Amino acid sequence: MKKVIIWILAFILTFLFAYYQRRTGPTYPVSEEFTYNGQTIKFQFPRSHSTSSDAVIKIVVPDSAVYGFIYQRIYPLNTGFTALHMRRFGDTLVGIVTKLPPAGKMEYYIKLYNGKEVIYSNQEEPIIIRFKGDVPTGILIPHVLAMFLALFLGVTAGLLALFDEMSYRKVQIWGFVFLVIGGFILGPTVQHYAFGHWWTGIPNGWDLTDNKTLIMFLGWLVAIIANRKQARRWWTVAAAILMIAVYLIPHSLHGSTLDPQTGKVISGLVMPWLIF
């Protein structure tokens, strides 16, 4: 009965960790709203989009007197913003963010007017959107499933070890297998389709997503080696805690970024010229 409870608890925790990571990541759309003429206007700012088309922002504002502009500039260049007029289609204002090559980022904000009065602006908190190549569903879904299973089995192994259930040694090995498949086989493939590079973590760069995978890999490798000849369950508990800590870091934070000055894809952490 205790094992059943542990597996159920591990599944619930895994779902919560994965949900938290996806919702807090820098590619998740930003929901926004404002009040105009007593009506609440809701819309979203996209923060990730395919390189196959421009990104589109749609805002339903029935008042035809309302018009708007979308201001954009290539990130992280410290240049002036280019203003593009938002077009009206019936009740909807439509603006576009010009597409960029894979890993290219655009910084943008909008202003809505009624006459000369600004009724909405996010100029003080502009949005950054990253463009990426299309990843085949047949690769993306297995990658996501493998990483979810790796987290699930890792959390399960940690809980089993914490409560001194010896089956943790077999469970951690299966978790490690799925981590290798999802993080080092399918993960780089996804990266290649999306940004044109297989691996941008150490030693090739400082991509945080790749380096998080590497940290988890090393943590579980140490735990498995430590448990190879005899049970040392606290190594497994430590590896599980490390994995959870890694998953609490938002997904795609400081991910691959196209350096507009060199045309190379590097980590968002490594652009020293930005300080000048």
C-alpha cells in the first residue's frame, strides 16, 4: 500500500512541477487586459512563434474610433523602435511582429488610441518574442513524453529511497534511460529543428536548458554509480532533489539567442557587448 501511495504522490508532484515550469517559462504567452468604455478587453502577447510567418496580435475592440500601433526592434539591440500601424478587421485590431531567423528575438509593445488619448500601452514592459523553426510532431511529442517520464521516475525513485523501499534502484535506472533518450537524443534533435544547432550547452555554450539537462544527467549518473554494489539511498534522494530544483527553473530561460551583430546562435547569457 505504501508503494502505491508513493507512486500516486510522485505522479501528482511530477504534474505540478512540469505545469509550473511550462507556465513560468519565457515562451509562454502573456495574458493582458484593460478596461475601455466599461468593457474589459482581454488579449495575449505571443512570446514564441514559428519562423514560417509573422507573429499576429489580435485585440477585439468594437469601437471603430480606436486605432493602434505596434512598435518593434530586434532584441537585444539598443536601437529605436519601428512603428507599424495595426489594421482593423471589423471589431478586431490586428498587428504583426515581423518574423526573424531561428533564435532571433524581437522586442515589441503596442499603443492603442482614441483620438490623441492613449487608452492602452505596455511601453514600460515590452514583450520579447523568440522565433523558432518548426519541429516535427513525431519528434517533439516523444521528447516531451520522455522528459516527463524521466522526471516522474526520478521523483518516484527519490520518494522510494526516502522511505527505504529498495525498488528505488531499478526505478532510478529507468528514469536515467528516459533522461538520456529525451535529453540527449530527442532534445538535441528538437534543438536542431528549432534553432539549427544540436547542443548549445557546455562545452559549446551556456544555454540554460541544455545545461540543466547536463546537470540532471550527472546527478543521476553519480547516484547510480553510488548504488551499483550496495544500497546508498541518500545519493538517490539527493539526485531527486537536484532534479526537482532544476525543474523549478522556468523552461527556455536564457535559451538560444541569435546574436544580431554576428549572426551566430548563442546563449542569452553570453552577450557581453550588450553592456556598452
